[in-house]
Amino acid sequence: MLVSSFGCSYETADIEFEMLLAQAIQKGNNLAHHLIQSFAPGEATPEQAHEIGKRLADEVLQGKYPYVLTTHIDKGHVHNHIIFCAADMVNCRKYVSNKEARAVSIPKMNYPQYRKARRLTRECCNNVGGNCLLLDDGEECICVQSISYSLLCRWFRAAVLPLDAVLCAEITKGHDHLKRCCECGASFTPKSNRAKYCPACAKKMRRRKEAERQRKRYHRPTHLEG
């Protein structure tokens, strides 16, 4: 079993959670909340799963809530348990988990999107042999984004994913905000309700219309017949 913690000691987390909760502006019955993250057999090693669990906790909790993360291998598959305090360390407010108040929504990819994202991590991310250089503190660390269907890495989201505009639109925008390009059929985020083409095809269509305009201008009679 692997264990790590943030904002508390895993050995005294229950006591520290109680002390923080005593200062909370909003009171409640929950001392902590519990998240379970499971992996299919062979999908990730315990070390990789643990790193993914830390990324998930950091992304969801935004460094506000102390938590304890444990990675178990006793059920035939690797899975994480994330237990975090019901009150945050910043404003001493209770955690609200309803969808309307949730501050962070982590996009998930389907398999074709995951394959494209993984190609981007190999070609454009700071990693060598699948290990992230940004997270290397003297010990190799697997590139979390390359083995996860969730969009967990902030660097990948901010600097790498936008390199594929179509994929970025598909993953980060709701399907209600997407349109299908009338030319190539790809999904894209329209800048206006009148947009019919993705950025690449829009440029191509502008060139095509300009060429047609120049062709008509060239064949237009330049003299008057008597």
C-alpha cells in the first residue's frame, strides 16, 4: 500500500480534520469526504496509479483541502482512496459537491481522443521515454497524461492540447457548443452563430472564393463593343 498526504499528516489526519472543522463557518455532520478511483487490471502500476491519484486530488481540491491518499492492490486491481477534510484551509468553508457549486470539472476523453492526446504527449510534452521531466525531482515520474483518460495535467491542458484545435474543442467544450464543419465534418467551436467551417477549412474557403473572384474579374470584358 502506498500512502501520501497534503496539508496534514496521514497518521494524525482525523485529529487535524476535527481541528479544522471546528473553525468552519458552516457546520455539518461530515468530518471528511471519500473518493475512490479504480483502474482496470494492468492499466497502471501502483506507483503510476498513486501519481494519478495525486493529480486528481490536486486538480479537484485546488490545494484548499487537506487530504490523505492511499493506493491499494488487495482487490485484484489497483485503486485509490482519497479522503479529504470537509472544510477548506483557506476560508474554513464546507466543501459543496453539488454540480451547480462545483468549481472544477475535469473533462474525460473517449478512446479516439485519448489516442490523439497520447500522441501529443509523445511529440510535444517535456518527457523522455514516457517520464515527465517537469515532475522529475531526482526520481523518474511517469507522464500522468499519457496513461489517463481524464484531463489531469495543467501543462498539457494549457500549452500542449491547444496545438490540436479540433481535439481541444472536442474535449474542453460541451457538445452543445460544437458545430460540424460543412467542408471536412470535423468538430469545432464557432466564434459566431453564422460560422459553417472549422478554422482550417474557413481559410481554404476564403482562398477558394478569392480565386473565383479573381477568375471572374480576369474574364470580364474590358472594352465596349460598338
